[in-house]
Amino acid sequence: MLELKSIDVFYGHLQAIWDVSISVKSNEFISILGSNGAGKTTLLNTIVGLNKAAAGSIEYKGIRIDNLPPYKICAMGLILIPEGRKIFPMMSMLENLQMGAYLPGPRKTVKQNLDKVYAIYPILKKRAGQLAGTLSGGEQQMLAIGRGIMSNPELLMLDEPTLGLSPKLALEMLSSLKNLHTQGMTLVLVSQETMQCLQLAERAYVLENGRVALEGQCSTLLADDKVRKSYMGI
Amino acid sequence: MMDMRNLNMLKKTIPWVIIVLLAVFPLLSPDIFFLSIGVILFMYIALGSSWNIIGGYAGYLSFGHAAFLGIGAYVVALMLINYGISPFITCLLGGLLAALFAWIVGFPVLRLKGPYFSLATLCLGLAVPVIVINLPASIYGGATGLFMPLLPVDIFVNRTIFYEIMLALAVVTTLISRWILQSKFGLGLKSIRENESTAETIGINSTRLKTMAFVLSAFLVGIIGGIYAYYRTYIHPTTVFDTNLSIQIVLMALFGGATTWQGPVIGAAILVIIDQVLITAFPGAPAEISRLVYGLILVLVIMFMPHGIMHYILNWLKSRQLEAEDQEVQKSC
């Protein structure tokens, strides 16, 4: 479904991503792991077109997207939920969700998607009129994911959805993702919660200094000594 | 509750009653001075509402809107002097030319963000008059400016005509601005103001939306500029491309609350009236005194109401509504 071939990404003269190749098949649950500064966020931003790849190609559903502007990529059903939530704080919760359905396609299914979001995160229904900036951290993250769901995603990428959440909320967040996956959505999850991610996802890529250091089935990685030592401290 | 519905009806009718009262005001044959204040007041309301589309909703603070005003003014003056076509028709052409100009400069300028956009538009506002001064003086008036023939009516009727036209422009631009705020277009602009790159990732073509807002804003300002030129009958690069005017528009919109459609209306109304009152309040004193007080009021409002007056009014109304609902719940218990 998504195919990255030998991607290089630069910030000015600084190279952040080196020769990264990743592939995501339909209905897969992929996890991208790595320490701070490994290039996880850069990679996701490049896929949705916020950064441009200097070399290599990105294909989505067989179409090259590495030269398309972000709004066109979004229209194809490839949605990123950005790191740090990035909701619109001075707009109401409901307006934020509606913004997810801005394009003509998703506009037709606002009602169904709204019900879907409220079914996954019932607490949001009570917050409809509230300014999004006044929601709690966990609610804001739910809102960010809800806004993503409103866009009718076929491939949903989540950048650190557990950032700043308490361990309990983080677990709930991750299990809500598992539900989305069983409903048939393709997911790419970036997170620091290595253990949980490897238990939830099917395959994983480990980034180190902008390069793919390891890749494989999660069960294999979980058993891998190097992964256990560097990322789980056991 | 019956009171609630009546209150809502009242809220809807009051603005229209005020507009009708303002429209019939010249029938009382008031002093020409009041008509002149009306013209200026309505002009600033119209300018503020037009500016708000790009400056308030999208958060792109343009400090160069006088450029569009001046273009409208010059188009109207040139068409009247050379071809004798009425400014009330050619003001549309002035708007179109201002819009075209905004569309062209929008390509580079709208790529800038925050203070850089403001600076670029400020420079734009300073550059256009220099260009106009250096155009052939025999046609464009150069540093002498352009004189237009007066409307062949007496001064009172003349003022009344401009009073009514400016009132109509103020109402129309405010309605357009209100309609935009409630539309999908306005929602997109708001999301650009809040976070442009996130807006793009959820499918918003921010370049197109920003350009549309900038062009529409310039179009309306160009029309107002055309009417203003005919009202003044004499235009000069330093008066119609006045940077002070650009800044005044921004101030009034921010003063009233630039994220709302009512903001520019309230801001312009309060500031124009304060300005006029101050000038007449200290008749013997030097003009600087009224400027000082005007500045002081601005500083105080910006310090204590940084989001503009409208923001506070809306919050107050909301809290009162919540209180009323609470009381109703208590009564029913």
C-alpha cells in the first residue's frame, strides 16, 4: 500500500534520513521505533509531504506521491496525526472534528464518522462546544485521532500518540488503536513505548541515526537481545 | 423559556433597526459635520471588515491595505477625468484592479508568515505611492495629485449621497465577512491561523485559501477606495496610499476583536467616535492632547483586553446564558 524506496531527507545541509526503505501492506499494523532524534517524525512528515525527499521515491497505492502537496496526499486517504497533537486550540472540539472532514470526499460521511469517533471516545461527546485548548492532554490526543478518523483514512499514521499521557491513559490509547486495526484500518505507529508497540503491532522497523537498523516481525524483535538491551533495558 | 426567544428576536432585529435609523438620519437635515463623521465611520467599518478576512480570520496581518485603497482611488479618478465615466460604476473596476494586484503580489508575499508577512505588506504599501509619483505626471498627476469634478449638487446632498453609499458598503462588507466566518471557507481560514502545517495535513490547500482571502479583501478595499476618492475629489499619493491608514485599519480590527465578524464594526465605531469627541472636547488645547488620550486608551485596551473588546462581550454573554440555565434548573428542582 505504501512503498518507500531509499529515501534521503535533508534539513538544509544536514541529512536526517539516510537510504530508508519501508513498505506497508494493506491492513497491516506497523510500528516504527527508535530513540530521540532517530528520524521517526521526519520520516512521517516526509511521507505526507511536509518535508521533501531529496532522493528516492514514495509510492502510495501505486502512485508516486513524493512531489505532491500535503493536501493532495491527504485527499488520497493517507492521514498523519502529528506529534504533540497539533489540534486547533482556539476552535471548539466539534469544529476541530469537522476540520478533519474538510475535503469533499469525507464531507459526505461526516455523520457516520462522528458517530464512529464518539463510539471510540465517548468522553468527546460531552466536550463538543468546549474550546479544544481547554481539554485535558488525553482528551486532546483523542481529539487528534478523532480528527484523523473524520478524514476517512485508509492508512493512518500516528506520531507518538502516547506522548505526555499517564501510563494508564497511554495503555488505553494504544488499545483503542488495536480496535481501529481490527476494524480494518492500516496503521503506522511511532512511539517510545517499545514494549507495548511490539506487542500490539505485526511488524516493526527500528530507526537509528536516520537509518533502518532492524526490521522484522514483532515477535522476532521482542526476542532479539539487542532490542531488549537498547530499548527495553532488560 | 419565552424570554429567551424574545431576546434572540431582539438580537436579530436591533442591528437592522440601527441600520434603518442611520439610513434615514440625513432626513433630519443634521449639521454637515455629522454626515462627514458618518462617512468616515462607515468607511472604516467597511475597511476593517474587508481587512478582517485575511488579517483576522486567516491571521495574516496585512499592514499594506492602503495600497489597494489607493489603486481603487486612482482607477476611479483616471476614468472620471479622462473618459467621464461615473465613479459609482468604475469603483468596481478599481476593486478588480486592486484584486489583480493582490493576486500577483500574493504569490511571493503569502509565502511569508507572521511578522515577515506584515513587514512585506508594509513595504508594499510604501512602494506603491513611490511608483505612482514617478509615473508620467501629465496623466497620473505625479506629485501634484489629481483633481476630480464635483458632483453637480449642493454640498448637503453631496454629503448625503456619500453617507448613504458608505453605509451600504459597510453593511455589505460586514455581511460578507459574517457569511465567510460561518462558511467552510472561513473554517479553513481559521485553521490556517491556528496551525498552517496541520491544516495542510488534514487536506487544506492553504495557498489557495490564503490567496482567495487576500484577493477578496483587496477587491472590497479597492471599491471603498474608489468611493473615498470621489468623496475627497482630490487625491494625492500621500493621502490615498497613507501608511497611517493601513495601520488604523489594523488597529480598529484588533481593538474590536479580529477573530469575530463584529470586531471591526465595534472597533471602528468606538475609535472613530472617541477620536472625534476628543478633538472637540479640548477646543483650546493643542491637537496633541487628544492624540495623547487616544494613544492612552489604545494602550490600556491592548493591555487589559488583548483579544479585543468583542471577545470579552461574547464571554460575558456566554456566562450570563449559563447562569440563566442554572437558575432554570434550580427552579424546576
